[in-house]
Amino acid sequence: MEPFSQQFEQRSREGTGDRAAEHTPPRFDADFLARLYDLLRWRRDVRRFKRDRLPDGAIERLIGIACLSPSVGLSEPWRFVLVEEPKRRAAIRANFEACNKEALEMQDPDRAALYARLKLAGLDDAPVQIAVFSDRGTAQGSGLGRLTMPETLDYSVVTAVHTLWLAARAEGLGLGWVSILDPARMAGILDVPQDWIFIGLLCVGYPQKEDDTPALERAGWEHRHAPEGVVIRR
Amino acid sequence: MEPFSQQFEQRSREGTGDRAAEHTPPRFDADFLARLYDLLRWRRDVRRFKRDRLPDGAIERLIGIACLSPSVGLSEPWRFVLVEEPKRRAAIRANFEACNKEALEMQDPDRAALYARLKLAGLDDAPVQIAVFSDRGTAQGSGLGRLTMPETLDYSVVTAVHTLWLAARAEGLGLGWVSILDPARMAGILDVPQDWIFIGLLCVGYPQKEDDTPALERAGWEHRHAPEGVVIRR
């Protein structure tokens, strides 16, 4: 039984209705490209959620899609912990509050006031919380591609988070990545193996609003820069 | 002058032809979702490239799209080094060969033969090579979200690589991520600031073939596992 995969396969064939076409390379036309780039422009780090629950099985299906992401040596080191127990959610919230207080104290006074006004987490409202880990101890992939750069395991997990983010947005959901946490404490709070590296906490739910401008830009915290500035030639 | 951004904006409006609709949240229908999931299913880590050159400006435009990716605190720490000089390409190739030899020796004898047959890099044929770095020293974002997890800067860069990967595939290009390299040597080979962290080397070009199954799975190195195995509840 592979319910996630089956659901995904069923979904991915919608619109073609043709099983024989399954292994025919798709062509992506200009209209698809325009929509794909709209998706990238409208993907936001969501902090304000409605409290509505997701349909049963929705998050598991999205995780199944995220598992199509690239991984070093086909190691698939992503581990998704659905955080449901109130006591664990409370411990994560306390972890966030302690780290957020410290971060606030590190800011210049003139920016501290702005920082304090930013709502940095959707921990209270998002119906789904997923703690994502990288299994540094996995044997899958037999070490291919990661001998000199073991951190590529973590990078593989990040691509899965990004896939989940894009798929969620495309389906009308919002995702917020919370990183103001002490990563060393997360494995203990969630009782997972000690060789799992904490990558991030994801809040998922229906967004209160949609926007094509990052919340931090709207709030005046930072603005995006022109891409030419990040390209050099050698 | 923001040529990349302008090109992107122009592209992203194709299909709507309506400037007034620019800030209207897009709706993504079932047909788009099916195509998006096709894109995820057909994105491959490409190792065999045609030698054909890319159109002028194509890679810069794709990098501009990659810059729409999320970044911690809106820090945009991604740095793209287009590697063009033959002497630097040769130095990277030597770095790869030394690391690959060492990796081969680390494998079990029965897998070493298989490993040796895998063509692990597209370094010889791909017309474009991009070394991607994370600027750990950037002041942009004022440190927001990265006090306890400075590695989120690197994770931001990984999301940009993944965006570039998906956009390239959607436009008929292939991308291969090479990680069998000594990261400490890459900053020196490419003469970039020492506080830039090497994330990966990307080969980009037209793929020799398209496939919906990972090359490592086709070669019998590793297979993908069912997504249920990576989800736990707490």
C-alpha cells in the first residue's frame, strides 16, 4: 500500500486522462511558464493564518509530492514530524519565545521597535505544524555525493521543504518557515533520534491574505535587490 | 537599470496581457497543478548534456527568476559565479577527480564497480557552469531569523538553486548538481570572499534525454521509498 504515491499519481494524470502518455516527456508551454512564474512571485512566507482545518489527508498528500524532490545520492533524508500534541506545541512555543527575546535584544534600538512589531510566527493559529529534520545517519544512497559535503543531506531536505511550499501555495494554502528556535532542543522536545538535524518548523494553513510582496518588505524591514548584484563571472 | 527583473516581469505577464491584473492574486486550476506535478516528476539531476550553447542572456534571466526564492530575513544571500575561464574549469575538474577517486575507494568492492560506471558529472559537456555560494557575511536582513540558525542563510541559497532547477527544466534545459568537490578549495579556485560558503556546482545545458526516473534508480544504485516511511506524528 502506497496511499500517498497513489494519490499523487492520480492527481498528476488529471488533465491528460491518458495512462499511455505517462512516460512521454511533457512539454511546458508559454502559458504554463507564465503561471509557474506567477506561483514563484506569489509564494510568501506566511505568518498570519486562518484557523480553519485542512481537509483530511491533505498534508500527507503534499508531503508525498515533496518527496519528488532531488536528494544527494537518492538518499531521501527528509523526515517530517507532524506536531499535534498540545504539550509539545507549548514546548516549541516556549523555545521560540526565549530565542525571539534574545534576538530582539541583539537588534539596534531603532530597529528593535520595528522588530517587536513584526509578527514572526504563525504558531498560534496555523492548524498544521511540521518539524522537518535531516537524517544524517541514513544509509540510503550509500554515501554517494556526500563524502566531502555531508551538509548536502540537509540541502536535500531544504529542496523538499521548498517543493512542499510551492505545492501548498498552488493549492491555495500558505506556509511559514520558523527558524527562531534553538535547534539543539527540537530533537528532545519531539523525541526523535539524536542524529537527526533540525532544519525548520513549518506552519501550514489557509493564509489570511495573499500578496506578491514579502511581508518584511511591506513592513519596511528589508527590500529585495536587483539580481545583477549577485552574479559574478570568473 | 534592472534588466533581469524587467525581463522577468515581461515574461510573467505573458498569457495575461493585463498590467492592471498584476496585483490580483492568481488562481491555480487543476490543469496547472497537474502540469506543476509533471514538472516535479520530470525534474532530473542531469549528467549527460548536449554541447549546444544557451541563447544569450538565458542563464542571467533564469538566475533572475531564482532570486524570487525565499530567504531568511529577506537576506538574499545567494551568489552565482558563472565559471567561464578554462583554467578555473580545469581546476574544478581536478578537484572533482581527486574527490571522486577518494569516494570510489570508500565504497564496498561490490558497489565500487557500479560506482565507477556511473557518470557522475557533466563537467565536460555542459556549456554553463555555475558555482553557487552563500554569503554568510551579508548584512542584508539585519540578522533576522538567523541568530540561532545561521545555516538558514545556506538553506535560502538552496531554495534559489531549486527554483533555478525547476525553471530550467520547464524551459527545456537540464541541471546537474555536483557535490563531489572539496568545498574549502572552491573559494580559492574562484577567487571569491572567504566568508562565502560553497553550496554546489551546477552544470546547465540541454539534456541528452528526458526521463521521469532518477538516473541512480535506472542504474540500480538506489531506489525511492514510499513517503509514509518519512512521516511521524508527535
